[in-house]
Amino acid sequence: MSECATQTLTTPSAAALGTRMRALRHRMSMTLQQVSEASGVSVGYISQVERGNATPTLGTLNQIAQALEVDTGYFVRTPCAVDSLTRGGARPKFSVPGSPIEYEQIGAERAGHELTSFVINVPPGYASEVVHHIGEEIIYILEGEISQMVGEREYLMGVGDSLHYLGTTPHCWSNKTDKPARILWVGRMQYGKSSEIAAIETIQIDPPHDMLPLRG
């Protein structure tokens, strides 16, 4: 991402994000359908984001940004690691405009790197959108509890639990408790253009394996 910051950032509202996204789409003479096909994100959801009625997670925002041929930094300034070392007490933090989620950058963005990693701070009651994309993800619960949906299966995860799944399976997550949670997330943020995203629809999605016992 092109813009760097070294401290916690104040980001604009969801409405401002939507306005900027719509203006860029119009400048590129792209319809909602074209952006949807290029990003793998539904027309309805993109429309909600543009109207300020929905706030995407960083992964979904990245898919839309790539479809619009801009860096995610066009919509939100994110910190860039100077080297591969980050300190727990001074780690750069950022958020998507309008979102209560706070991200801590722990991965270094360098040419040739495909994996991205964040610590995600999740407030009580938060629920993400349902997404699917090329690649895979690993999550590890550092604090609190998270409900992770992968396909039709719900995994109730506590501290020390982890889950590894393919991004092609529709997935989402939420914090159904009254306490904050922290997740270590590792995955691929750089997805292909429309041809690669479209290939998702032809992939035979197997039911998720019983990787983690359901909690009571």
C-alpha cells in the first residue's frame, strides 16, 4: 500500500468511504455489476457500502479496491512496516472507515510476499459480512471468544483455538459475547482479477472437515 503511517490513525466515516468509492467507480465508467464481477463481492453489498449502509472488513475492501485498480490505501491509510520486526507495545494500528474493528499490522509488505498478517481487535457484538475468495486463511484466538462460520458449520472458538480453511468456502465471523476479542489472522490479501475470482464459482466446495469440536 502506498501511504504509510507510524501511529494509530483517525479514519473518516463509512459514508465518506462510500462516497469516495462511488466517485472512483464513476470516473472509471464501471457499473456495479462490473465491479462485482471483478471483485467477487455481490452487487447488493457494494451498493450498501457506497451508500454508507455497510462497512466492509479489510479483506473485502481489498477485493473491491483491486477491482477498481487502486491500492487499498486509496480508501484507508495503513501503516507500513519498515522492517520485519514489530513491537507489541508500539505496533502501528489502523481501521477501515466507519468500522469498530482495529487492526494491528504485524506483517511486512514487501515485493514477492503473498501472505499478510494482522492482529484483529474485535469489540463485543461485532459481526462481519459473508465473503468468499481465492486463497486460504488461518485464525488463532488470542483473547475472548469468536464464532466462525465456514460453509454451514459454526465453530465456537476460545483462547488458543485455531482454524485453517479455504477462502473459496463462504465464511464470516462474529463476537457474540459482551467482552472484546483479539484474533491473529494470516492469509492472502492479493487476489487475482475477474478471471481468477470467477473461477471460484466452478470450484467444487467440499464440506468443511471437523477440524474443531463445537463448544457447548
